[in-house]
Amino acid sequence: MISVPPLRPRRPIDGISAVLLPFQADGRPDRESWAALVERTWAAGLTPAVNMDTGYANLLSASERGEFLAEAGRMSRGRRFVAGAYIEGLTGDPASLYAREASAIHSAGGTPILFPCSTTQHWDREQTVALFQAIGRAVPQFLGFELGTMFVPFGRIWDLDTFRALLEVPQLVGAKHSSLSRDLEWQRLTVRDAVRPEFRVYTGNDLAIDLVQWGSDYLLGLSAFHVEAFAARDRAWARGDGRFFELNDWLQYLGMIAFRAPVPAYKHTCAQFLKLRGVIPCDAPHPRGARRPDSDLPLLQPIAEHLEALTAECASDSAPVPSTVAQDIGLKNQ
């Protein structure tokens, strides 16, 4: 039997959106469009996350990730952002490597989120907790990251006892859960509510974005497709506006197309969708990234049109939520 936690109506949702790194036709990163997408995310009322899977973090060099981090820091002007601490392929003590990356992100003004890596993929509970405690001594707050192997081969999903133990690390203020399993996420919400209610479970389940109804927040790649529609959906939930469900349905329809196998190709779908919307000029993926066929475009076009109409309708007659989610939940960049 699967136990489902209670619904959490009218709860402010903390939305973090992983920013796509667009590419030009010649294979070079489109840095200008990337910066515009970061700014667009803030403007929509969401928190941008850079150097994530959606930003091809695993295909960028360390120097490239450092450049995008520095630019996000320059753009932020005190606004909250999240950045991936990525150590896969580096040699050395994982605690030292993660602490170095997390400290660099903190110094740039961001909140670090720790990508899993091959070295720690099979560590037991005690080793994992000790690692997170070490990171907590390096930075005042950070996020964890459970990532399924359908996204990257070095991904890891913690067992529930490890998750429960990690809640005792005070500097760990939240964790993204990307198993694509409702049951595993519901289990975490149940433990979180009992042990540490202020802890944030950020769903990374792009196939079940309605998990916010049960108390998850989100850090999604799907939200990069249409940050305005996600923000409108979140405001509708906080108001008790039934249009939440129609927006969520259309966004989930988009997610089912984008996140079908092979899952990593969703980034190309995102570029296709953003180009259809007139947001970026080119829909090329990373030169080594997975691709989608052009035959997807006739499926994506009506979704884009419908979401534009729904978002405009919600924007025309909705009052803003009175305080920012970041204030409501007490999260800020240190």
C-alpha cells in the first residue's frame, strides 16, 4: 500500500527553474540568450538555477561552469539564485572538492546544490552524512540533489534512512528529488513533515509536476520551457484559483512529450519550444547533446499557444501574492 500525505491547499510554492543553456548553429554557447533566460526567470518570480542538467553541466568544462557562475553572480544584484556544485571527473577527496565548489558558489552570491558523483554514488548512510556535515562547515546553507540514473549514469537516490539522517544537518535546507517516482517523493514528504517541517523537498519529477499539491516545492527543467506559465500556476495554487489545474494539465502534457526516452533529449525539446515561442533564435542543442526530431514541432506549437493564452488570462485579472516566497520560507542567499 502506498501512503499519500495530505494535500496542502493555498500553500505558497517555492519555484526554482533550471535555466537552459542555448546554443548557436555553429555549436557555440549562446551566452546572450542564456543571460536573457536567467533574467526572464527572475522577472517571472521564480529563482534561476544555473549549471544544472538543463544547462549541460555535465558537458561543460570546469572553466565554462565557472564563467556562467560568475556571470550569474554579476547579474543577481542580491537576487537569489542556485548553482550546481559539480565534481564528476575530478580527482581528490570529495568533501574537499564539494567544499571548494560550494564555497565558490556562495562567494558568487548563490546557493549551492550538490550534484551526485561516481565516487560517492554507493556510499553508505554514515559516509554520506559525514560528507554533508563537512559541506555544512564550509557554507552556511546548501541543497542536496537526488538524481536518477535515467538522467546521468552517476546519479543516486538515497534510501529513506539516509534521507532521514540528512535532515539532521542544519545547513542542508532542502533537497531536489529526481527519481521520477511519486511514491519515493511522498515518503520523503511524510518523513520531512514529521522530523523537520521547514525542510524543503524540491520535486525534480517532470512527469508529476502536481506533487506541489502535497507539499513539495520544485527545481525543474520543465519550468525552463515557460517560466511565466509555471509562475501563473503557482500563484493560482496560492490563491485557491481552479485555473491551477488547467495550467498544470497543459504543462504536464508538455512534460510527457519532452521527458520521454531518451530523457536527456528534453534539453533539445526545450530549445525547440523556446524558439517556437520566439524567446531564443536557435534551437540547436549542445553538439554532444541528445536530439529530438523536427516532427515534434507540430506537437509543441499548439501547447505553446495554449499556454500563452492561459498565462495572459491569469495575468490580466489576478492579484499578486502579497509577500515573496523567499521571505515566507526564510530562504535567502547568505
